[in-house]
Amino acid sequence: MASFSAALVALLVASCAAAAAATTFDVGDGHGWQTGLDYTTWTSDKTFAVGDTLVFNYTSKAHTVTEVNKSGYDACSGGNSLSNDDSGATTITLTTPGVHYFICDVAGHCAGGMKLAVTVTVAGGSTTGGTIPAGAAGASLVPAMSAIVVAAAAGALVPLALFC
Ligand SMILES: *[C@@H]1O[C@H](CO)[C@@H](O)[C@H](O)[C@H]1NC(C)=O
Ligand SMILES: *[C@@H]1O[C@H](CO)[C@@H](O)[C@H](O)[C@H]1NC(C)=O
Ligand SMILES: [Cu+2]
């Protein structure tokens, strides 16, 4: 049963990693996108991957979500924005790795805290990634697949769904 358990753990880890590969982040959590919050603190316990989504919640027209480069972020300048929205519900899907910078372009708001920098890594489940060591995928996939069969037969997929 030891190898079965090991395979099941591998499957759990793999399925949780896949689930984590596309996370929707509610920026600022219940506080939304507003002045007076520290979004650096908000990001500090989170990791962001390609495919994840940021949802900015704020009063329409009262703020903007303006994607800028590092210069714009550092200077609180939206003059060379990459994208801009003030709809009140801005959804940004993080499609490329690297650091993505967002500010509010209403005068004074960026200086008042409305600046967000997220470091985006290649997702573990991404098909575009190059970070999986050669051999690792092939080595783990076969026991994971056989574990699916065994786990299904054992009726173990219900607790599996609850695990994540
Ligand atoms: C957005 O913010 C408003 C006002 O703060 C709040 O009532 C609402 O629940 C928030 N929506 C989401 C999806 O967080
Ligand atoms: C940001 O964009 C501006 C305008 O295109 C450019 O002059 C500046 O060098 C860029 N900064 C960075 C860090 O890429
Ligand atoms: Cu604002």
C-alpha cells in the first residue's frame, strides 16, 4: 500500500498545482482598489502565475486601473500607459511572466497608495513554460495516471475533490 499512498500523494499535489495554476485575485480583498491601502503588503503573501486573473473592485469613474511600466510606477505617471480602465470592475489576466505594474491615474491616488506591482511567474501547469526540469514530467506522470485509475476504483475521488 506504500506505493499506492505515494502515488496518491503525487496525484493530490499535481491536481492542487493544476488548480492553483489559474487563481482569481480580488485586489485588496474586501477593501478593493482604493487609497489608504498598501498593495505591497497585499501582494507580500501571494504568488502570481501566468494565467491568473486580477479583479479590481472600485466605484466606476472614481479610480482607474492603469497598467504602466516601471518608470510610470516609480513616478506615479500614467502618461505612457499600456492599458487603462475606469469601469469599476477591471479584470486583468496575467498573460506574460515578469513584473506587471498598475496605478490609479487620478491625481494624488497613486501617491496615496494606489500602486500595485505583481511579479508573475510561469505557471506550473503552463504549456508555454520552460521551468519543468527535463525528465521530471515523464517520471511523475505515469504513477499519477495509474493512481487516477486506482483512486477511482477505490472511490477515493470524493475526498480528493475536498483536499484542495
Ligand atoms: C466591491 O465593492 C463594493 C463596495 O465596497 C462591495 O459592496 C462589493 O461587495 C465588492 N464586490 C466584490 C466582488 O468584491
Ligand atoms: C517606460 O516607458 C517610457 C515611454 O515609452 C520609456 O521612455 C521608459 O524608458 C520606459 N521605462 C522602462 C523601465 O521600461
Ligand atoms: Cu484612485
